[in-house]
Amino acid sequence: MQTYSIAHNRVRAIFFLHGAAFSSWVPHIPLVQERLSLGHDDLGGILLAAAIGVLAVMPIAGRVADRFGSERVVRYSGIIYFIAVGFPAFMPSYLSISIAMFALGFSGAFLDVAMNANGLNVERAKGRSIMSGLHGFWSLGGFAGAGVAALWFALPIGNEYHLPIVLSLFLILHIIAQNGLLPDKISNPNEPINKTASDKQQADGTVQTKERHIFLTLLPFGVCAFIGQFGEGIITDWATVFMNSELSSGATMAAIGFAIYSCAMAITRLSGDALVTKFGRAPVLLTSSVLASSGTFVIAFSPHFVVAWIGCAIAGTGLAVILPLLLSAASKATGKGGGSVVSIIAATGYSAIMAGPPIIGAIGEVAGLVTAFALTASFLGMIIPVYLLTMRQRLQIAGNG
């Protein structure tokens, strides 16, 4: 149990560092937009490059994590990720930023899938829900990264020094933290290490049927993950731009709004496992959908950036536990964990978090960002009918724990 506790703390640290690195980049988005005089559609285009990077990695990330061990994939993809995050802010042209954003999306998604797979393995080894708490540490990292960025922008220090310094620190901490991750084989002690030829032939004979059954079982989870992550991607990449361009907040006040959003997510996620245990997965999921939609509506129609901060807090509370709840429930509903579950859910959810922003960029260019955010708020409410039509029985199978 002590080994599992150490591994739990190490994977918490990986989640924290991933969130801190990404949120350190987010406040630079409006600065890049201003520096290169990009329109909303142009900005959406470079964000699309990151989405393509995410989509490119999704078919292989789960398989690689299961084949070589999620702890190994975390180790090497993390090194690449913490280097890649710093490049987009310094690229001199639209093409170079797009290439850098592709690398950011690819490496970030690879690490994301691997660390979630490792988290599910630790959850299975410990025998209790931990995924919401792990995502809470991601949000704590997001809050810390955004808070440091807001403080940095307010001080008389060059913004160009921010990312190189903080990312160098994150890279060192990642190398230290990945040392104690739980190997996948330890989380599956009952699985035979050496299989005979007949065992393998029998497994191969049923794998297609099992994969088809798992896909159909996980499809509603993936749809809800897409909706939730679509909203998270919009607020992550566009809330600071919205406050800066529509509400004249300035870079510092916009960064504070994103920090509030990250803080709300962190607090909710850290208490998410307890909320699921007490109230059940279904009530928590439905309440999350209502809050996420309501908060995004508040942002969309805010008369002042302070009101938008309130919307960020509400939306952050609503979006916080949707993905970790779905990952944990999907693992229990199918009896599988690790990369196999994460890759299927992530193929829809994580593609949405990257694909949503360029879609909203195109809508914002044509109809304005207020309309784009209002449409996002409406879309977030669609989790409720998806649950009513397809997910009641599956969440009952998953239980509350």
C-alpha cells in the first residue's frame, strides 16, 4: 500500500506539472495575436494545428501506453512536451507557429493519455476512486501557472522570459516525479505474465468481438466527453481573448479571469471523488452540465470583465469533474483500465478540447465572439439528453465509487 501511495503522489505531480505548463502558455495567446495582427479566424487556424496534433496521436497513444507501459510513455513524452510548450510564443510567422502548435498538441496529448492511463491503473490497484482528484491536481497546476503568468505580466519583467524560465523548472520537476510512477504490471498482479501459444490464439479469436462491444459501451461516454471538453477548450483558449477584445480587460485582468476559472476547477475536482461517492455519478454529471452551460452564458453576455470572472468560476465548477467522472465510470463499466479506455474516451474528448477553439474562431469571425460563446453554452447543455437517452443503465453499472 505504501508503494501505491508513493505512486499516487507521483502521478499527482505529473498532472500538476502538465496543467501548470499548459496554463503558462494560455495567457500568451492574446499577446501572439496582437504581435502578429491575427484575426479571429487566423488565430483559430493555429489552434487547429494543435487539434490536428491531438488527433494524430489519439489512434496510437493508448496502444503505445499499454504495450510499453504508461509509466515509460509518461517519462519520455513529458520531456518533449515541456520543451514544445515554449515554442509557439516565439515563432515569427503564421506557418512556424502552426508547426509549433502541432508539436504542442501531439506531445501534450501523448502525455495526457499516458498519465490518465497510469492514474486508472493506480485507481484499480488502490481499489477506490482517485481520477477526479488527479484532475484536481491538473487544475491546481493550471491555477498556479496562470497565477504566476498574471503576476509576471504585472511586474516590470519582459514577458519573453516567462516561458523559458518556468518551463525549465517544470521539466526538472517532471524528471524527478516520473521516477516513482507505478509500473502497469504491478497494477495487474493477477494477469499472467507468460502466456502460452494457445492462450494467445484464444485471445486473438475474441479480441474483435470484445473491442466492438467495448466501443459501443463507451460511445455515450465519449459523446459526453466531447461535449464537456469542447466547452473546456473554448474557455481555455478563448476566454482570455474574449475578455481582452470584447471587454477591454487587458492581458493582466484576462489572466486573472483564467486563474479564477482554474481555481474553481481545482477546488471542485479535489472534492469530486467525495461528491460522486455521496450523491452518485448521474446527479453529479447532470449538475455539472447545468453549471457549465450557465457559466458560459454569463461569460457570453457579461457587461464587464469582473462579471466574466464570475462566469469563469461557475463554468469551471461545472466543467471540472465531467471528464474524470466519465473516465472512471467507463473503466468500471467495461472492466478495463489503462490506455484502452483512455484512448477511446480521449479520441473524442481530447480532440474536442483542441478542435473546438478553431471552430469557435471561425464562428467568432463571422458572427462575433458573443454568439460563439452563447452557442458553446447551449451545446454544453446537450449532456442532459445524451444521459437520458443512452447512459442511465451504464452509470448504474459503474456505481458511485
